[in-house]
Amino acid sequence: MTALVREPERVEVAVVGGGQAGLSASWFLARAGIEHVVLERQTAAHEWQDHRWDSFTLVTPNVQCRLPGFPYPGDDPYGFMTRAETVAYLAEYVRRTAPPLREGTTVRELRQAADGGFVLELETPDGPSVLEAEQVVVAVGGYHLPRVPRLAERLPADVVQLHSSTYKNPEALPPGAVLVVGTGQSGAQIAEDLHLAGRQVHLVVGSAPRCARRYRGRDCIDWLEEMGLYDVPVEDTAGGLREREKTNHYMTGRDGGHDIDLRRFALEGMGLYGRLVDVTGERLAFAPTLEAALDRADRVAEDIKDAIDRHVDRLGLDVPTEARYTPVWRPEVEPTGLDLREAGVTSVVWATGFVPDFRWVRVPVFDGRGMVGHHRGITAVEGLHFLGLPWLHTWGSGRFAGLTRDAEHVVDHVVEALRPPARLRLTS
């Protein structure tokens, strides 16, 4: 007998990814009456549930959580949603908008079709299948594979190692001191989580900048939004496209939101070190970069306050004044080594970021480093779009509110391609 061959399913638009980016794209597609599906390999917004630690909170005020058609519905606009509250917010969004969501569906390969459009090879709960789409929106973000330096392989075998994406809480780690490597938002907040739990922490300080939580009576992120800094296109920034590779400022929304001051942690007993450069058995070696990194982070925070001061003066706003930050600690000497056994370190948390993994996208839209080439999410291959990438268009692209604007722009481009406006024909 001849085996039955399943005919490929056809759809106008395939959205890959059921997180906040894909759900936002779906909302605009539905509003435009465009047939589409949203393909999610696990469950909608699972990243927030599975890859955030227990005490995680957003660093943006709740009032800035503005997904399309669903602004923050709670009664604490200047609070910060916890992990559970973020998951609930997105779950409610799915319930209200009822997107054509297919969970448990993995896109194994995306390629161009010979006659136009795209072919998606899928693994579904019912087995392999093929989907053909005229347009595709890849909305899986840019944080895919944990980045861990190769020197991690040289740590003693009995030292527990994990990436920040799998850290949950201090109790999940073995007793003893903890080495945290990296001071972006995750590293700084995880170091604080461990420190507040009474664990001895040794923190490798990187080049991440910091920002005060509040200044002159308002949340600094609220000031920055009002000043339009989240709306500056990446091409117009001082660093240009290189901004996409920079680490975000560290701060926290924990316990109502506050500054993260690594210097104060040091006063309270946390060990701070410069860049990790070598591992030899139980001995770690550090570059003498600690003081410069702390000074640089403080300088960025104070520059932000300068910008806020100028904004206040320009508009003549009646807001309280505030004393500037004074460093509460400086290293007497630059630490250059640490013996793990002597320090009692039994575990290491690598808060060293991620690398994108788009190997399944078999379409020529990448540069020599594997980064997506695009302008505001629109690639050079007609019909293929990206959403949720860091600095997709502006600094604000990483926030729920900025994501909404990005999704609307991308979907407008999709709609124009699928439903070109009727053109007035002039006859002589």
C-alpha cells in the first residue's frame, strides 16, 4: 500500500514564538484581519516561569507594561511585578486575546520556498508536519544559548556550576560560599539575593553600567521615558548599532525597588573582584579592573542624573532636589587572586549572558557573526521579519511598551505586503 502523504498546511503569516513579542504581533495581525498562527515550542511565556529565579521582579514600573490592547490592570502602577505576577499578566493576555496559538510546536527549519514565501518544518504533538506561509515573523528574542567561558571547564569537578538562567534560590545551592561571575541585571540581582540570604558571596564585577532607582522624587525609568531616551533609534545613538551588544544598567524592583550598590555590598562583607582571566586548579586570577569598573558604573548613574537635572531645569519643574551619590567604599588594593578552597566556594553562578541561536533559520539574513541583519525588524528578504531582539529599533525595544511599537511597525509592513493599498488609476 502507498503511504498517505500529508499535504502542507498553508497560512498567510506564521509567527514563531509565543512570548510577549509573538503575542503582540498576533494582536496586530488579528486587528488587521490577517490569517495567522503563533507557533510556540513549549507554552506561552514559559521563559518567565522556567528561566527566572524565585525573587525575580521586573525592573520597569508596572505602568510601563503596556502590551497592545492590555495595559497593566493592577492597582500598583509604580510597583514592580514579580515573576509570578508577570506570568499571570501574560496568561491573562492570552485569555483575553485568544491568539491562534499552537503550543508544543517546534520549528525545526525555516527556509524560502522555490515559488515564493516560506516553508516551516515542524515537530508537533501529533508528529512532523510542514507549514507554508507567505510571511514569517520570528519572535523568539535574542537570548537563546547560555554563554559560559571555556575556562569554566578548568574549575574543580566538585564545584557546582550553573548559568543564571537556571538559578532559582540560595537554598538550591550547596552550603558554602558562592562565586557569581558578571554584574549585568541578572548577576547583580542574584548576588543580592544570595547576600540577603546570608550567603558569603564573591562577585566578579564586569563592565555593566548602573542606574539609580529613583531621583528627584520619581523613578529614573519614568524620567527617562518622559525625556524620550527610550525613543531614540539605535542608528542615532552615540554607539550606533554597537549599542545592541551593550549590557543593560543594573538596578532592581525587589522590595518596592531600590538601587543596587556593589560598594555597599563590599562594606557588608561581599568580596568584589575585577575581570576573571584564568583558572588554575583551585586558584582564580583576576585582572586589576575592579576600581575602574565601579567608577565607570557610578559615572553612568551620575550622568543620567545630570540629564534629569537638565530636563527639570529646561521645563522649570517643581520637584525636590536630591544630594548626589558619594562612594561608600573603595578597594584598598586590587584583588588579583582567590583560592576556592580557602574561601569555601562550593558553587559558581555564571551570569555571563547569552548568544543567539538561529541555526534553524535557513534564510540569508545574517552577518558574519550570526547576527540578524535588519532595520526595525525588516530584513532584506521580503516577507521575513524579526521581533523581540535587543535594540530592535530603540533602547525601549526591550520593554513591553517599546515592544508594542515594534510589533505594530512590523505588522504594518506585513499587512502592506499582503493587502497592498488600491492605487488610483489615471486615464487620459
